[in-house]
Amino acid sequence: MLSKRLLFLLKPFRKNVSILNLALSMTAARKYTRMACGEAIELQHRRQFRKNTTTMKLKFIPIAFLGAALVACGGGGGGGGGGNSNAATSTLTVTAKVNGVVVAGYPVTAASAPAITLTSGQELEVTSSIPTVFGGNLGSAVAAVRTNSSTTYKAVLASATDTNATLTFTTTALPLQTATIPVTVKATQFQAVVPKVGDSFVYAENDILLNKNTFRVDNTTQRVTAVNGDGTWTETYLTSANAVIGAATYTNQGNRTSFRNDASSTQTCNRQGNKVARYLPEEKLLAFPLTIGSTFTGKWQAVCGTDTTIVDSQDESISARVVGYESVTTAAGVFNAMRIDETTTVANSTNAAFPGGGYTQTVSVWFDPVLGRNVKFSGVRTYIGTPNAVQSASLVETTNIELISYVKN
């Protein structure tokens, strides 16, 4: 005698049964068939049966229901056997790298992923042996994602405070496997970022002159053209028409040491037409590591002339404080940046254009520790002396610069 479960499974359809009812019946069929697999296999070889307490007869077992019974029991695809009819399941294995170096303890299987600790601004790369979907909780960290495919997740993680994140990688095929990776992001410091050849950053500058007229500077591209073994590098400055303005050299901390105006450019570093500006020892606008609340100062001499002679000079200094880590929007996108408030002073200038020989400038700079670049700059100048009408028509009072596009290799 067959159980009531299997009788439910095998009762005939009405001719007007809906597709929805069919689907629901199929679902119920699978459920009950799992509970009566032995009976289902027996029915594979029978076409009719008689219920013992009634005169109702079932003349035909619908093929769809019989198929459902067999599939639920693991049959129908070949000889015997219950269980999963899929091929042998591949084991999920993950590999983790920080800044291109494999993390100790990896690669591992899904169930045994060890914790990873990295410093804010470092790149984390996780690869999986089979397709997965990325998920998890980044804590207070933000991710600049560079790759997010079914087998590779690569991102630079940054946070203003120490934070714990949990990254999950779950397979897309049954049976589901999940690799859970605990990640600690240490925000004690942001280190300098050495660029790569080909990195390119385009800036727009809008100024207000002392006479309150506005002045828009032509968009400037800064393109990295050489990176040395000690981390120092060279950038070429270009106009919006891709004409060369000049080339600047930088320390491995991102501070300028020189700027050479190109011979084809009309730009000079003084009214005498000299082309070479040098910063002795360096124009210290950054000091690493950067941490919220940290301060730094710097002094240097900016000179204009040739590689070996000085025609004009001025003393420059800076007092800066890192005041926060915040979101800032420019034409290039939304960035999470360190805000640095600065006071810069120019004094003893031999450049007659500056009334009183110099000025003081209060500045807020937003520095993205992932790009290793300023993404926004806003400054106001106060001149030491009283400018005349000619000076007021040419000297800047307010400067606003922002990143409008970039290519980062």
C-alpha cells in the first residue's frame, strides 16, 4: 500500500490546471517525494494502482510528476543511487596579496582564511579558484576598487581610524562555499605614493584677482614621464592643447625640487625671461607619514635663473596641520581625502611684482592618499604691501584648483 504522501504526488491534473498550480504542485511533489523515495522508485515500473478504501482509480501517472519523483530521489539520470547528481564539487581556494606580495598563510581553502593586517592606503588583492561574489563589511574603511570580477577583487583600502573589516567571497554554484577573511586596516599613517610612468592628472584653476576680476587658467596636465630607483620622479606639464609647458622634478615624498620651463613655452619664472626655477632644498608641501592631527613645518628658498646662477629669489615657509579625513567632490569624482590646512609665507622677494616683497596665503588642501595627489586646493593671499592699480590687475587674491580627470596606472 502506498503512503498518503505519494498519493498526493500522483493525483491526476484537471485539464484546466494553471501553470502556477503546476509549478506549486511540482514543488510539493519534490518535497513529499524526498520523504518517500523508496515508493517513488517502485512506481517507476508501474502505470496504475488502486486505492484500497475507495473505488477511485488512477489510470495514468503523469510523466512530469514521475520525473519529479525520480529527480528528488537522485534517480532518472542513470542507474540507481540517491544524493546530488552534480559532478564532483571543486573546493574554493583563495589567495591574498598586499601590495603585490602574497600574505603569509595563503593560499587557503574557504574554511581557514587567516586574518590580514594592512596599513591604510595599501592595495589588497584576493583571487579565488572558482567564481565567487564579493561581499562583507568594510567597517570605517573605504575601498578604491580597481578590479571586481568573479575571480579577482583588488582595492586600495583606506581609513582615518583603525578599523576591522570582514570580506566574504561566496561561490556562485551549489553547494555554496564562503571564504571569510578578517582584515584590520591600520590608519596610524598614510605613506607617500610613488607614481608610475604614464600616470596623468588634469587640473582646472580659477582665480580672483586683487581688482576682483576673475581669471581662468588654461587646464594643465601633469604627466609622469620618469620614475627613478630611489622613488624620485619627473613630470611633464602640458597645456589643454597638449603643448609642453615644462618639466618638474620631485622627491620621493612628492615635493618639488625644480621646474624648467620648456624652450618652446612663453612661460618664465621672472620678468627677465629666465626659465629655470629651483627649490632649495625642496618645496615642502607634504610630510609623511600623514595622520589626523599631525603637524609639519618647512622652509626653503625659491630661486629663478639658470641651473647654476640665481637672478631672483624669495624665502618661503609653511606651517601645516592635518585636520581630517573627509569626502570631497571635484569634476573628476568623489574622493576620500586628508584635509590639510596650511599657512604659507613668501618674504624677501626680489620680484618687483610683489608689493612689500611677499605675501601670506591661507590654504586648505585635500590630498587623496590612494592617488597620492592633491585633488582640491583653495587659498587666499594677503600681500605685505599696498598694491598699485597695475599690480591689482595681475596679482591673485583667491585661487581654486581641482582635479578634473586622471589616469592612474
